[in-house]
Amino acid sequence: MLKPEQVEQVLGQAEVRQVFKASKLGTIAGCMVTGGTIVRGSGVRVIRDGVVVHDGKMASLKRFQEERARSKKDSSAASCSMATTIFSRNGDVLEAYETREVARAE
């Protein structure tokens, strides 16, 4: 019996337009979704100048004051804010991904 294989799937990308500091929440990144779909609770990695700087979890995903489950490109909800534990700067790319277990073939 082989252990399941961990497969990573990229869900979407968002470009950081502005970074805000909130006393209770930490760092909030104001983003524009540039590709795919950003899903709340997914893993997020910060890509700066083509290099992965940090990898972590998304704390929340909002559109204005409203909590969102997902935010897609080419929709009215293409701009969003993400509360993360990840340090980010203007111009960074946040890449959302999820990891799934896939059964191995014998």
C-alpha cells in the first residue's frame, strides 16, 4: 500500500495594489485578481521579482466590508482585500493554491 501523493493546484493570482496595517488584524493587502479564482482559506505564497518569498495561509478574504468565499478575475468582485500573516509589499503577486491527496497507481 502506497501513501497518497500530495498534488498542488494553483487556483489564482492577485497583484498587491496597496498594503494596510490594522491593529487587530495585522497586515491587509488590497489586491486585484489577475488570473483564476482566489478562495478563502487556501494557501498563499508571496512572489516578489519571480522568487517565492513566503508561504502561508490566508486569514480572510473581503470585498469592501463583506466577507467573501471566493473572488474571480473578470467579475465585479475582482478587487479584494486579504488578511494574511505574510509580509507583502505593493507590486507583489499573491498566488493562491490548494494541496490535495491523490491515490497512487500501482
